[in-house]
Amino acid sequence: MRRLRNVKIVATLGPASSDYEMIRALFEAGADVFRLNLSHGTHDEIAARHKIIRQVETDIGRPIAILADLQGPKLRCGVFADGSALLEAGQAFRFDLDETPGDATRVCLPHHEIFDALEPGAHILVNDGKIRVRVADCGADFASCIVEAGGEISNRKGVNVPDVVLPLAAMSRKDRDDLEFVGELGVDWVALSFVQRAADVAEARELVRGRAAVLAKIEKPAAVEAFDSILAVSDGIMVARGDLGVELPIQNVPPIQKRLIRKCRAAAKPVIVATQMLESMITSPMPTRAEVSDVATAIYEGADAVMLSAESAAGNYPLEAVGTMHNVAVEVESDPTYRNVIEASRGAKKQSVADGIVSAAREIAETADIKAIACFTQSGTTAKLVARERPRVPIIAMAALTSTARRLSLTWGAYCVKTDEMGRFKQAVVRAVHAATTEGFANKDEFIVVTAGVPFNEPGTTNILRVAPCDERLIYRAEPE
């Protein structure tokens, strides 16, 4: 199941993709990671999909990553006496804590934390930003506003407050229960929604207790402002452009996306670009040209993965959506301009022996006739450092831990191979050569680069590099014990 591309595809599962046949077909069509959305579905339904993914993994013999996406705190307005009301630009409108059904002059906003943080001049957005009001006056239990963009406001529509940092925990009680559930279930990645500060991620890491890697979703202006500190405590990042595009001027999102991708690559941490990538394919077998260009842009920028949401979870054409994303990725990565862009953006500061080893591995592979870079990795760090280099040759990530192999399925270019624990470097070279030849990366008369850390099976010890012939007889004659 070797992919002819380096960028990974994340497919969300849902009603349209919940049985064995469809999930296996999605993997074979190109999905590398499956997302379980905790905003939808019961624990029983999530557990059933998790079980099917693991069965597909066993049957196909390839590591598959599972990403559990927590819902996060949902802010919603209350209800209206008539079910809805029409707001006009320039009129006054009030939010308060009174649970009495609302009308065209006021409605309940049952979140005292919002009133605690609001200041005059701040904006409140309703229904994905379709309705926009500016706070004229506010207190502990009210906000008197002026409508700037009107429209119909109806029961329990979502509310965004972009101009202030809300005193809200990133995880609700539901999120905590869901996190414990998926931790015990055995997912590989947990995505944390509506992160505002590094402390939100740190709290989640304590609750995860090492059972999964933690990915921070960047979907609030506060998270963009605090991105460097959030990145430092996260294992990965998702640029969640949906709410980000609601809370920020829409024209700000593309440069933010580009900037965050570059920072993630410099830190050797995987980054997913998500939301509305092939939105029209929920109901159409063909995407728009703008959507194809959007997917291509994320790939040109160096994203580790691109994600499908409703397209694969609830759409009419989940297989076609995955196939489209795969085809776009293959075409982009075969474009000479892609290599020019990717290599021009290579500029990570080298700070450690491991940095030097992987940089040397990439340079050797690209200046000599080398077919692949095989890296032995305990925690996954070495493979991510190699991926940061964006080499022209394939990356074979040799992992003794199943959890590491699965998590690396999200990393750019990493072809994950489960292997036994190594005791000697000769043994590692032989295993790497065997993987390269049997998986179709090299022939017996060709060469690969092997990187590893001695002593073996200890994270952070990458310190050795070897150009190895793919003929095992030559290894045994030339390789020292």
C-alpha cells in the first residue's frame, strides 16, 4: 500500500462511512488517518468505528492512525418565543442571562464567562458570523449592542466572541469524559478544540497521560497570538479554518495558514490543514476548481496533511472525495515548482546531533544515487526530523513501538514499518534493507541511507548514519558488529 505522494490524507468517519467495506475502501483510496468526531455520535458508535479501523489495519498489514477530535466548549444563544427574530442593521439588541424566550430586542446568552470578559467595542458574532453586533455597554449579566450586520437569528445558534480571551477551559465536562473514553479505547491522536493558550494544551496532556499525542486546533484569534507557546507544548497542530475564518477577517486566514505551516515544519511537528477543503463534494461527485486550488495550496505550502470533514463523514461521495484529494496531491508533488517551493522554505536552525544527522542523510540521499532514507525511531522524533527536511527520496520509518508507527502515519512522507527492537547496528541495517526491498523502495543492486541511535531503544539518541547496499551479503561482509 505504498502511496505515490508524501502529504497525508485525514478522512472523518460518520454515517456515510461507518461499515468495514467503506472504511477499508477509504483507506485503499488514499486515507492515511481516520478522524472520529466526538461532536457527533455516541460512545458506542465511536467504539464500533474504532474497532473496524483496527480490523482494517490488521487485514491490510499497515499502521493506521486514529484521531479523536474533542468537541470543545460550545457557546450558543438561548431560544426565541417565535423560534426566531429578524435583526436589522443599526438597531439595538441585548444579550443577558434571563432565560425568558427572546424576541427582536433581546435573547438569553447563558454563558456568564462571556459577560465577565466583554468590553465596550467588542464584537459578538452569531450563526457563523452571519450576524454581527458591537457591544455598546456591558456588565456582569448583560451586553447592550448595536447590530452591524443583521439577519435572522434563531434558537440556539452558535456564538463567537473574537475580540477577547474568554475565561473558559478548553475542555468541558463532556470533553473530559470523552477524553478518558478515547484514551482507554486506544486512539493515537487527540485534537483539542478552541485552544486559547498553552495552558489549555498542558491541561489536556496531563489528562491524556501519554496514551495519545495531543494536537491543538487553531481556530481562535487568541490562539494565533499565542501560537509559539501553544506549538511548544503540542505534538501537532490543526489549522481549523472554519471558526478562524469567522472570528478573523476572512482575508487574514491564508497568510496565517502559511505562517503556521512554516512554524510547524521548523519545529518538526505535523500540521493538518482542515475545513471546507472539498465542501461541494458533499453533494457533488466533482469539486470546484477553487477547492482543488485550495487543496493544492496547502500542499505547496508544505502541510503534513489535508483533511476531509463532512465530505467523507456525511457526504454522498466519500470515496470520490478521498480520490480527488489523492490525485491532487500526486499531481502537485510531481510538479518541479513544488520541489522549488519546498526547498526554498527549508531553513530550520540546526541545534543537535540528531539535526545534523538527518540533514546529512538528506544531502547524501540527494547527491548520490540513494533510493530511500530508513530511520529507526523510538518516539518518532527522528522520523519527524527527517520529514522536516522534505527529502526527495522516500522516508521509511522503522518503529519497534506500534503506537509510534501509528502516530507517524500523520507525518509528511513517513512510510511506517513495524519492526522488532534492535540490539546491534548491523541487525538494524539488515532490517532496513529488508524493508526497503520487500516494500518496493529499492532493488538489491541499489543503496539506502540508514539512521539510528546507539544505544538502541532510547528516545533522542540519533547519532549514526550509514550508506548501506541493499544486498544483505555485502552488509554481512562489510558491516562491523
